[in-house]
Amino acid sequence: MKIGILGSGQLGRMLALSAYPLGHEMRFLALSEEDPSSLLGKTFIHNDDPNIIRSFADSSDVVTYESENTDVSIVNEISLNTGVYPSEKSLYISKHRGREKALFDKLNIPSAPYEMINTLDDLKSAVYKIGLPAILKTATNGYDGKGQFLINSESQLLEAWESMSGVESILEGFVKFKRELSLIAVRGVDGNLEYYPLVENTHYEGILRLTIAPANNINKILQKKAEDYMRLILKEINHVGVLTIELFETEDNLIVNEMAPRVHNSGHWTIEGAQTSQFENHIRAITKAPLGDTSCTNRYSAMINIIGDYGDLEKVLETKNANLHLYNKAERERRKLGHITITSNSIDELNNSLESLKDFMP
């Protein structure tokens, strides 16, 4: 099949690398021919020309997207004549934090208390209801810690609101958690579901730095609870493809933080660490192929993001159980340039590899 991807970043790149062994062809709606995916398929440069979008769609048998920041109107236009997975509904809900929270409320999925914010007075009122500390976030277009402000005292309210530049925002109560987890699942057009194991994530300055898969000390009850949340969401929005939920593990519960209707950074370990990667399973789902086995190939896996500068890449290549994935990006502060995956058969082996690559982590 001819698969079109709205976007041409590293996620589109890795989707393409998984699609080619299955016999598919790729097209990308890109901002530049220098994007990470540009050499992996026919590239249509998106410059607000509706003819470009039409040509991209007409050349594709099916279309998907790599970011929840994708323009919903483009998905709507393309879907008139070409199948788009996940659908407009998945995108519409997940690109707005308020709509996400409303979905969680509807499904009785626990999440942080929240209030929508459009003015400074709204913020003052919300703080009175929710209390402090709390986190103010832009309702849309936030990622990797951008568009967020942690409020610890009322003296910060004006500064917090001004940092949002007047855009619609959401105030979320601060959740006291033990650790951050995520769950990735894939759903086919026929409704079949496959789940990957819960993984543990470590962030620094709002950016994911390390994922351990599967997360340590996860019992069947906790895994099932996360899968129950996921199943409710997937069924409610009739999602097709990969979907990710990020969670907080508290002393006595799992709290859903947010969701992403796409392959996810915390699932990059699946390239070497699972029988079928999240990227291949997304391709399988949107092309109506049988879903692949999501079980782990090794007892433990890990993923380290390469952020800002490349560092000593020879050290990665010298580590026998490490795999290097670069995105062909120029160095820039806080930019994701690539990632390292590690596969191990013992926790000691995993820890030794992580120690040898510690310079890649803050």
C-alpha cells in the first residue's frame, strides 16, 4: 500500500523503516526536504497550498499522522476521499487537554483535578478550588515540558498567567506520585487489541530521558488496571492504530495524566525489545493487517534519549547490547537527536550498560 504520513519527523522516519519490510511505499507531508523522513519517501512540502495537500492525499491509499498537533481540518479534508487512521475524533480529543480530561471523566478514569483557564481571574478562582501546588499548562501545543508553569504560591499567579501568553490554558492539581509510567497499545480496524507492558519513565526538565521496560515491580493487577483504562479509551473513540497513555503511580492508584494518539517516545525500546515494534504494529493496524506479538524479546530493555548534542557515539557502539538510532538532525539545545536502546537478560547487565552510558543522561 501507499502510506501517507502527515509530518516527517523522527516518528514518521521510524514508521517508514518499519513499513518497507512489509512491502509498503511512503509519502510525507513535510515542512522541509531537510526533515528526518525526507529521504525515505516521496515528500510533499506543506506551504498552505490546498493543491499540495490534495496531491499528497491522492497519492496515498491510507494516511496517518505522527503528532497530536496535526491540523484537524487537514485530516477532515483528506478523510473525505482517503482513509485516515487514527480518525479525526482521536486527534480532536487528544490535541486539547481539556477535551482529554472530559473524556477521562466520562469514562470514570481517575486523573488530576482541573479547571479551564482563559483569564487571570479564572486562574485565581481555580487555585482557590484546586489548591497549590498546581501546574498551569497551555490547552494545546504543549510538549516536552513546553507551555507549563509549576505554581507553588499565590505570588506566582500573575507570572504564571503571563507565561501562557493569553492562550487558553488548564490548571491541574499536582499529583503526588511514586513514579511515572506509560502504557502503549494498538487497536486494529476489526477491534482487536494488543498491549505492551507498562514501562517506567524518567523525565528531566520536562523531557523524557530514560525508559525501563518492563517497569520493575509491576504486578498483574496494576497492568490490568492500566489495560482497562486503555480499553475504555480505545473503544470510546473507535481508535485505530497505536495509542499511548501516560500515568502516575501513587501509593494506592494509577492516575492518567494524558494520552497521545500515536507511536510514542516511551515505546522506542520496542524496536529491539519486543517481538513486534510499536511502529510495525501501527503500520499493521492502519493497513488492516493482523497485529503482531507485543511480548518482550529480552527480560529487560531500556531507551535513552540523546538530547541537545550527540556526545560520544563510539561509546554507544562499543556497548555490545546497545543499539544506536539517529534522526539526522542538527545539534540544538533540548532537541531530540536520536535514542539508544539496550536489551538485557538480567537487571545487573542492564544496570552495567546504563552506567557505561551515563554521560547521555543528566
